[in-house]
Amino acid sequence: MVLNPESKLVTDVVVRTGALLNKISKVVPIEYIVATNEDQIQLSDTAGDLESFPPLEERHLVEETEVTDQSDINTGTIPPATPTIYGNPSFGPMIMPPVGEQFVTQIEQNIPEGTVAMKEGAKVITADGKHVGNLERVLADSSVEQVTNLEISKGMFTKERRLIPMKWVKSISEDEIHLRVEEASLDDE
């Protein structure tokens, strides 16, 4: 899910599509979703084909000397470089910079500014710094397009699951969710 971390409003959903080794994550704006259940998301007739939506991430090679300001990377103002491509049919294409030049990979996310794409498996950390589980599922009230709860799980073979109300969430990033409550509060629930 892509959401505004302040208002907890859902702006987009990320849908994985493609074959086993060729999966692509597509960003679908929430206004194109007409119905959902645990196993399915139904798009409106006006949404078009899922392939027409942008990928979640686009990767570009840029010269290391061009990366002078982190804000240039985040805003996408650095133009992509033209690398030299060599290939080996058994391993696929390899991208090699010319001798003496250094390139870095710039990752650009196709989500609205000021939003966060929460990853499945993001760490959930309490106010006292304890890792209490990983994000398993995001539950939202579709009538107001707002996240209400997070389902987290902990454990390898026998997973312990619990629901975390959004009012307990202090901050959200792609890989971590920080709670306002301490670990003892979770055990009281």
C-alpha cells in the first residue's frame, strides 16, 4: 500500500504482476479500485490494462560525479546515463561503464510526493526500541480510503499474529514502522 504517513490515507496500491522470475510491481491509484477482498482487487472499467500503470521503481545508471546532492536523486532531476551493454546469452546483458568512469544506480519510485510505499515484511518497532514483528497485511476502511490496522507477525514456524491499530503508529517508512507504545502495551492487549 502507498499511503500518506500523516493522514494514513491510502493513495495507491502496489500490485505484483508477471511470471515467477519476471515479476513487476505496478502502482495503481486508489480511484481505479472498485472492490476488494482478501484474494482479489477489482479495477474499474476506466482503469484500462494493468500493464499501462507505471512500475513502482525505475532504475537508472548515472555518473557518480553527477550525484552531488541527494535531493537530485529523490526528485529525479539527474538525467540517466547511457551505459555500454555487453551480453552473454547464458547470463543475460551486463552493463559496464567505460574505463575510468564510475556509475551508481539511481532508484526512482513512481508514487505521489509525500507518500510512502510500505513493504510487506517491514519491521515493526515499539517506543522502547523492541522489534515486535514484521508487517504482514494492511487493513483499510474502503469507504474513507484510510488504513485502520496493521497485521503483524512474529516467529519462523509458528507465527504469532496480532493487529496493531493505526492510532499506535508514530511513523512509517518503507522498511520500518515505529509505534507510540512500548512492548508491554502490546502484551496487555
